[in-house]
Amino acid sequence: MRIGQGFDAHGFQDGGQLVLGGVRIDHPQSLAAHSDGDVVIHALCDALLGAAGLRDIGQHFPDSDPRFKGISSRKLLQHVVQLLHVNGYEIGNIDLTIIAQAPRLAPYIADMTANLANDCRLDTGRVNIKATTTEQMGFTGRGEGIAAMAVALLQESGE
């Protein structure tokens, strides 16, 4: 078995669409990024890539590459999952924590879980997503952005 961890954070910008875990969230701001800014999926990609020893998301999808401008992070995740399979790994489970003072994310967790389970080829019982605040401390507590942490367990596939 192999374990990987990932972290991502982006600041807010006015306008646009806030996307977390592949779900559009009702919020007046979006996350500033080259792609759709989905910190949940970016942290997950880093955890998966790290567990497999395949470096990080920036190596595979550099923000200097115009092909990834505005891309859905779900497409990046699907590519990472394919890389894992090609390299002989399957995902055991994933655990994610979203750190945000606002918006309230509880109503969106089930849809995020379904998206990530689908893209990772897992049943939903192997995907856990939690949301927390920092009690108004730090950049997330001041409402300046959102962060996410991910842990992933991989195992060698039987193929």
C-alpha cells in the first residue's frame, strides 16, 4: 500500500463560478486560478500522484500551458486516475477536508462525494469529505479564499 497527501489553496476573486469537488456552489465569488480553481480536486490529484510517486499536479498540468486554461478539474482527475491504472495502482480510499469560513458546504458534500467517487472509479463509501472553518483565523477565516487537504491510499492492482 502507498499513502499520499495533497494540499491546495486559492484566493477569491469577484464573479465567476465557485466549483468544489466538481459541484457549482452558490457564492458571489470564484477561486482565482488557471483552471476552474477546484481546490478539492487539486488537493486530491496531488495526493494520488504523490502516493504513486508521480510528482505533482503542476508537473502534469502546468499553469503555463494554455490547454488547461479554464479546464474542468474533473478532467484532470480523470487523467490522474488513468495514470494510476497504467502504472499498476488502484485507489483504496480517499479522505478530504475543505477549509472555508464561507460558504456553508454541508448541502453540497453528497454531490461532491458522488462526483469524486465516479471519477475515481470507487463506490461512495470509499470517499470521505469534510468541511471545517478556522474560527475566523488566517486567510480562510477572513474569507479571502478556500483551502483543501487530501489523503489517498493506493494499492497495487491485481492486473
